[in-house]
Amino acid sequence: MTAPALPAFRRTPLRRLAGVDRLAVAGAVLLALIVLAALLAPWIAPYPEDGGSATHPLEALLPPSGAHWFGTDQVGRDVLSRVLFGARTSLLIAVAVLAVSGVAGVLLGVVAGYAGGWVRDVIMRVTDIFLAFPALLLSLALAVVLQPSVTTVIVAIAVTWWPWYARLTASVAASVSTRGFVDSARCLGVPAPLIVLRHVLPNSLTPVLVQLSLDGGGVILTAAALSYLGLGAHEPTPEWGLMVQQGQSLFTTDWWVVTFPGLAILLTAFAFNVLGEGLRARLSR
Amino acid sequence: MSLISVRDLVVRIGDRVIASVPELDVAAGECVALVGESGSGKTTTLLATLGLVRGADVSGKITVGDVDVLAASPARLREIRGSRAALVMQSPQAALNPTMRLGTLMRRALARHGVKGAAARERAREAVRAVLLDPEILRRYPHQVSGGQAQRFAIALALALGAQVVLADEPTSALDVTVQAEVVAVLRRLRDERGLAMLLVSHDLALVSTIADRVVVMRDGAVVESGSAADVFGRPRDPYTRELIAAVPALPESAEER
Amino acid sequence: MTLLAAEGVTLAYGATAVVHDVSLAMDEGGVGLIGESGSGKTTLARALLGLVRPRSGVVRYGSRDLAALGRSGRAEFRRAVQPVFQDGSEALDPRMTAGASITEALTTHHRMSRAARRDRVEALLADVGLAPAIAARRPHEMSGGQRQRVAIARALAVEPRLLVLDEPTSALDVTVQARILELLERLAAEHGLGYLLITHNLGVVGRLCRTSSVLFAGRVVESGPTGELLTRPVHPYTRALRDAVPRLGGEPPATTGRTEAAPAPSGCPFRLRCPLAVDRCRDEAPLPREVEGRKVACHRAEEVLSGLPASSTSRAGGEASGAPRQ
């Protein structure tokens, strides 16, 4: 997202962050490591070609060893390499979904909150309609209609995700809009779109940013679920949900194929949540 | 005898002294006002009197009644705050549990002090009347009363529990002038008729001059002037006191009184 | 010439009217609007600033109806009339530096070069008695008085002709209050500004306003020359207000014991609190009428002026306070 940094953070000396906000820092560090792993995958993966369509039938289903720390899968690909490349797919989905739904939700929400009246009513009714469907069901339906692909996953999740941000932003923006500095800008004759962008939006963002970081984990889990159901990424794209799906029947005999991508999902979702909770704790103080 | 006595009080945060009061006594039937602007240390001094200052070093000797506040156990302090001394804050409504009728609130407080049944009801009605409220107010919820009524109820609550000391922090600055006048009338009456000892914190010198017997002027944590209200307002010695007095907006005398 | 006026303005939130049929005119010089919480004074200020539309009646800018102004008329109105709110920390965007806040005002109606902007910001800050370094600070890094000065500088940036001051000093310490009032007085004189000063503090209007109106429960109950209202108030509410103001070294303020009664739904809204109320006040709402150079909405105005109730007004509460008199 192109949103400006959190104001409270910009002004906070690092040492205070380290002391008071261990949780947020822990989440941020963990997430940074995951992002780093994703970015550096081609260089740090022991078998970079296994991130793609390479197959090594002779090395299928080798247990973890010095040569393959996480073992190999059904077609002999290095699981560690695929988990590392999979981080790229999962994070790409998470970032894309949060960016699309966040931007759409926040813009609609801030307009609804500032304008009030019928504008707000219309936007909120549409939001309610989307919220009335169970999110996963709606995503599923969309994914079935569209061709299975990473883009499909992004679209399917973003469609169900934005109304939450719209609703949250609308309520925050409505209360920000009653504050003196908004009246003051109106009295200066600042045009409404500028008031929204310059004053209402920046002062309404904080809770949304917290929510976005909390939701990162949820997006990754949902994306994994869609891929798991065969509606998202498909072979040979390395994607954690897909890897879990392909490896689950082997769990009793070759546990590593399913376990390591599963742990990666868990760890990333956990990192997002810890970061979000940490942000929430510090901003609500 | 003083009901509140403060000696060599120093409140520090790190190396910074935020309040320093060498001597302060409030006797029964007396109102002493701490005046000054924000950051003068007047509220800190008031809170220190009840052992309510947190995150700072407090030294000196403070006695409320016969209790040494700085040496008292937390349980003893709670007891003082509950029954001996009433703390009246700027916005009393925030301190009243919104889900309880005022009468229930008062009955529970009395029950904690062993007063129950008909005796409690009588005590509650009497206390409410003492602050010039209709006992009917006991049937209402906090959101159904005005700011001035809530403020007076907070005082009544302390009275019912037998408070001899009232500590008030800007008790009227959130109120309209007409309502402020009523609260001040109540405070004066309680001081005169019940002999309550009052420590009042305010930045409004005109208000203070209508109720305080003695005045302590504070600035940047230190006492700059203290004495009887007549002396401090009539013959201010310190330039800062004079500045404060000059800042009070003057009202022309009314025609009939001339 | 009248710059801004309310003519029979009624304002409502949903079905409840909070301001009833109020007329008020502002020109150069100061006009006071006195009212306590719930009197509707802030809503009226918002209507005069064009932030809410009257349910009925007209807000006039010059001779034109504010609601009917076109785009350019509206821009002109925005440049001419500026607010100063109660609390600088509310009126300034917490994320903007003082310099950015003032610059926003400068550039809303005019293009300006970077250097010209910087010079203007410095000049405006100097005008309100602040050092140029303040420009880099955010609201939370300033004192209450500094924030209010920045808010005033921002209002002055568009070179307005009229300021609407809504309790501009009530959140400040007394000495700071006095300095801000001095500043406003000086600026008004230097720039030839008119202003509406909305306050509950009679001492403040006494000093700054030639004429004043007293608002009770959304109605103007008395209006006229401020000196007259303060020295010879006629409406029982004006009297109660004046008597309630504590005076340095004066007697304790007088009370009625009925201060917290709600405004009456019919007849005279003040009658439940009024020491002079008679049957007529219950049956018939008094209309404002001309009495000795002022307008009063009270059935007993003439009696009050002829001296009848000097002893029977709100002074009755004196006994309750247990204070010896005279």
C-alpha cells in the first residue's frame, strides 16, 4: 500500500520500540525474515531449479537428510527449495489482496464516512450485501467460475475482503469528520476531495493498518485453502496450500512432504497476527 | 487541629521536582486553595495528599486525620479514600458506575462500611439533602443527572460515609457558571455547618476568592506565595500572583448595587 | 454595513430544534453571544459559518443568502469569514506542522511560490506573537496558548473580514486567556476585523464586545449594548448569569437552587428556573420586544426596569449558601 507510515511510529525512538513493543517487533522481525527468504529464494534455495517444473523421479520421496534438509516430494523436488519459492507466491497473494481490498475499502469507507447522508447509505448497503455472504463461500464460487490461477485467488479473496475495510474506515472517518480541523478546512473553502485526502484519510488510517496486518495471516490461510481445493495455484507453481494438498495422502509414510509447507503457512500467519496484535496494543494505549 | 498536614513535601520524577510544598495545613471548617496554572504542581500536591501519585518519588510527611499517608499500607490508604476523605474531580459522571441507580451506588458504599437497611436509607437521604439535592435523585441513573448534580452527588456520597476532609480538583471548571455557583454554595455550606476541611485546587482566582480562607499560589512546582485570602488577593506580594489577579476578566459593577 | 447576519434562523438536528428563530447581525467591531452549554450557541456558530443549513430563516452574507451563493460567491464568503474554535488541539490537524496548517490556508485560494509562502507564514506567526521556529512543530509539541495562536494565524492567512470565535479561550489558563484576548483585540483593531465572540464568560464580552445577545435554550432572551446588559440586566436569566460570576474579593455567587431545571417545553422556556415567573409565563411565550434600548423576551421586563425585583431575584439563594450579606 502507498499509505504513509504510522505517525506514532515515525516519532518513536527505536529503543522505546524495543522495550515497550516486543510483540510488534517480534512480528515485524519474523515477517521481515520471511520476506527476505522469499526475495532471496533463487540464491539461498539449495536447488533453485526445483522451484519450477524440474523433476527428478529417481530422488522421489527422500526423507530429510544433509542433501535435502526438508526431504524431497513425489517427483523428487527439494521440499526446502519449494517452501522458499512458495513464500514468494503466498506473500505475493497476501500483499496483492491487502493492497487491492485495502485501497478499495479505505477509499470507499473514507468517502462514506465524510459525506454521510445518502452517499454513505448507498456505500454501506453495498458493503452489507457483500458481508452477508460467508466469505470463503463467495471466494469459492468466484474461484470456480474463473480459471484456477494465482490471479484468481487474489481476485476471489479481495472481493470478499474489502467490505471489512470499508466498514471500519467509514466509522472511523465519520468520527474524524466531526473534528475541529475538518470544520476548519471546510471554512477555508478547501474542496471536499482534498479535505478527504489531506485530513480525513490520514487521520483514519491507523486502525485500518492494524487490521490489515492482522488480516495478512487470514489471507495466506484462505489462499492456501483455495489452492488446497484445487481452485488456485496449480502445478508446477510452488504454493504452500497446493503442496499441503499434494502431500497430505503421504502423511503417514512420508510426513515431510506435507509438514514443512504446513509449518510455513502457520509461521507466516502467526507473524502477521503477532505484528497486528502488537500494533493494536501500542496504538490503543 | 489540622485534619490535613503536609510537611516538606517533594514530588520528583527523575531529577525534576514537579511539586515542592514546605508546609500546608488545613483545619476543620477551613478551606485552603491551591492556585496556579497547568504545570504548577497544584494537582500533584492534592493527589500526593491521598497517596495517589504514581511513577514519582514522594518524600516528606503527610498526615490526613491521624494517618501518616506515606507510611500507610495500601489497605489503610483505601480506607481513608473511601470514608475519611472525599476526592471531587473535574468530571464526576465518569466516576459513577453507569449501570447503577445513584441510590444503589450509595447503598453499596454504605454497606461496605457496615451501614445497612433503614439506617442506610436515612443516611443517604440526609447526605443528598445536605448538598441541596432532592432525594428523588437517588432513583436516577448517572446519565439522567446533570454535571452539577453529579458533582454534588459525589460530595454527598463522601458525606454519607462520614468524610471530614474534601479534596476538590477543579470541581467546577467543566460546569456552567450558574451551576458552578450552586456547587460553590454547597461547598461553603458544608465547610461552615459541618466543619469539613477542604483543599481546593483551581486556576480560577475569582472563584477561589469567594470560598477560600487561605490561599497557596504555586508556579513551576514551587510555592510562590501563601497567606490568608484577604492578604493574597488584597496585597499580593509576588509578581506572579499579581499577574494572575490581573488576568481575571473584570465585570462592571451592576447599576442597582452602586 | 452588515457583513454577516442571521435572520430568524431555526436550526434542528432531526426533529428537535436547538435554535429557534434567532436574529443576529455582525459588522466591524465585536458582537458577543452569551450562552451556557446546551444553549445552541455552537450550532448557531456552525450555521453562520455555513457548515449547517438553517431549517428555516436565512443566513445573509452581505445582502446575499448564504444558501443560494454560487461557486465564486461561496469562495468569497470562505475568504471573508473564518472561525477560531475553542481548542487549538482540535482545530489543527494533529498530523500537520503549524507551518503546513497555515500554508494550507494560504494556498487554498491563491497560488504562491515557495519563498513567498515561507515569508507569509513567518509574518503571520510574528503577527500572533510566535517565533518562526514554531512552524516546524506539530500540535502536540505546542502549549495550549501556542496552538490557539497558530489557529488564529491560520484564520488570518486568508485575510478575512470577520472572525467567528467559539469560546476561544475557555480551554486555556487564566494568564494565557488574558494574552489571547489582548491579541484578538489588537488584531481586530489592526486589520479592521469584525468578530462574533461566543462565550459563557460575561467578563470576556464586557471587554471585547459593543453589543451582545444572551441565548437560552436556543432563543435570544436579551440583546443590546453589552454595558447595559452587564450593569442593568433585565431578563432574569441574564441576571442569574451575571450574579453567578464569581468576583475577585466579592461575595459568593448567588444561586437559585433551580439552576438545573430543564427548559420548559411551553410558555417561557426559562420559567421553571425563574424567580419572577407568574401564570402568564406558563401560558404565553414572551416575544422579544424593544425596552429601553434593548430587546428582551420577558413579560415582566418593565417591572424589572422600574426596580421591583432587585431583592426578589436570584438573590433568594443567598440563604442557602449560608453567607452573611452586607
